[in-house]
Amino acid sequence: MNEALHDITEDIPSRRETWRANRQVMEHAPKGRRWRGRVRRGLYGMAARAARVLGPTRIVRRASARALDLDITELRLSFPDLPLAFDGYTILHLTDLHLDNIDGTAAATARRIAHVGADLCVVTGDFRDNIHTPAATVAAHFEELLQGVRVKEGVLGILGNHDSESMVEPLESLGVRMLLNETVSLRRGDDRIHITGLDDVHRFHHHQATHALRDAPDGFGIALVHSPEIVEHAAAKHRLYLCGHTHGGQICLPGGRPVAVGLKRRHRRFSQGLWQHGEMLGYTSRGIGTCVLPFRVNSRSEVVRITLCRSPHAVMD
Ligand SMILES: [Fe+2]
């Protein structure tokens, strides 16, 4: 593990064994029979077939190239209780890479972010798009993307709903510290902040995830979660929540209103951009890649660079 990161979660090998067994059961569980799930899977299948048919056409190839034109979003977030040693600390937030959906996603992202330095990089899941893409292929794509990541204190990652348990080892062999309902701390002198990373809670929610949030140490905490669907649990002990999953809608009406974001009504206010829940600030990134359809409409892909600032009042710039 990187020298800057210190494990807080105890007995990780046995916890991971439990986590892995639960994850495998959930990954192989039969699909639900509820009509909403059936409709969603039907639409998903239609979109996948449309992507296969339209993908090679010139118009879609051009749209795919435009989808890789990443926005770099700069955020300065202020907190009254940020430990002083972390005033000015920078985090590069990548999410929803879907590296296997559009050829060249890893290389284009690496080129775009190569000049964006930060102290730490966090990746909040969906490394792949197709759930049948082998873990080794995903890791090879991610290794290419890592060529452009310029950070001092390492890369933290979590899994998304498109990712599998089998991807953890190949990603960790690249030096990425995967957080599977686990917490690490960053220390500067006597000051420290902690970061809790959860397994996906959209499709693979397990009570170990809520326990990880509950058991996080006191002090300044950051939660990494693939989707904004566990905001209420995180707010008690965390000051910042970083997530993705929604792709900002990916297909939006003129003006940017998403056609769908895949969240229940009560979470839709967290579907993109900056938000606040109680004392906790959050950011839902539109992410890098595309889901199933290899293009975006009125929704630009993004990478986010966050600067943490100490200030008397919580401020979102
Ligand atoms: Fe995604």
C-alpha cells in the first residue's frame, strides 16, 4: 500500500473473504421477476442491440469521438472542520470509465488528464461497461489510463454495478488500493482525514456497506460510493461524498434535462453536480464513459479536480 495511506479497518483478509463470498452470491443470483426490472432489462437489451447495429456507422463514430471530449471540472470546497494540514489538498475524481464501450477511452482520458496534477486520485466505479468483459482486459485498459494520472499519494478505487469481484486483484496489482467497505486514513503530522470506500450499493447492497459508514472513525471523513443512494447513512460521519453512476443522464434534452438517471425519486436531487445533505457536501460526476450506447446527447463527460479548503463556513464554489 502507498506510504501515505494507513488502514483503519481491522482484519481486512477475513472481512474480504466474507465480502467476496457475499458478492459472488449476489453476482450469480437470478434476475428479479418484478415488472419494472423486466422492462428495464428489455430496454437495456434493445439499447445494446441498437449500439451493435449503429456503432460502425460514421455518424455514431463521430458521436463516440465527441463523447471522449472530457470536461475538467475544478471545484473548491470549503469546510470549517477540515484539519489545517489538509487546507489546499487536491483530489482527482474519476468515475464511470466504461473502458470497454468506446475504443480509445483509456488513451483519450490519459491524454486529457496528464496535465491535471493532484495529491490523490479516487475512482468511484464502473471500470467496465459490459459485465462479460474479462477482468484482465479491464485492468489492461486501466493500466493505459493510469499513464496519465499524476498524483503524489496514490489511487483509491471502489467497484460499481458493472464491475465484478474478480476485478479487485488485477486492479490492486496495478497499485490501486481498492476499498471494499473499508476505511483508510491520510496523515499529515498530527492531522488526519479518513476515506471510506463502499462496494456498489445500487445492485450489490449488503449491510457490510452501511456498517462501514457507521464504524468510520470520528473526524473529517470522505465517503466514496458508486451512486448517491446511501447519502442518508453517510451524512452522520462524513463531510464529503463523491459518486457517479448517473452519467448526468447521458442522453439529455436540449438544456441538459436528463431523459432518465436510474435513481428513485427521493435521490433524484443528487443526480448530478454539487449538492448538500445536512452538513455533508456531495458531488455526483457525469463520469468519463458511456453506458451501452457509445455516445452522449447534451451531456458532456467530465473528470473532477477538487481542492479542499478550510473556511469558517461550508461553501460550494
Ligand atoms: Fe456507469
